[in-house]
Amino acid sequence: MNTNTNDNSEPAGAMVRFDIRHLSEAQLAQLGVQQIAYIRPVVVNGESGYSIHAADGTPMALAGDRDVAIAAVLQHEMLPALVH
């Protein structure tokens, strides 16, 4: 008896396909939140640095320079996106 089968035609672990044009506003806001982090230059208390934000804009961290910000994002297995 195979206990790894399911009732639908898709094999377990298969990628789900969807049409991005039919995403709700809430679904669109969550798109990439766990995979992408935005890095942008900021000035805090007169000091230049780089802020790191989740894809939905949630602030996550501050770094002293761009290379450290990129390394922090990569260390957390996310993709950095630079914002100017």
C-alpha cells in the first residue's frame, strides 16, 4: 500500500501554478517577503548607512556599509535588491 499518494492528480511536492494577474492585493503584498530583501542608503543620526527591509517594507536591520548589508541578506538565504 502506497501511503504517499494523494487524491489529486499532482504528485506530492509539485509546484503549484497560478496566474499572477489574479492575485489579491494581500497576496501581492506577500509576494517575495521570505525571499527578497531591499537595501537602501539612509542617514541615521547624521551617520550614513544602509537599511535592510523585507519585500513588504518591514524594516529588518541597519548596516554600516553596503557590503555588510548585502552579506547579511545573503547569509539569511535571501536575495538582495538595491534601491536608490
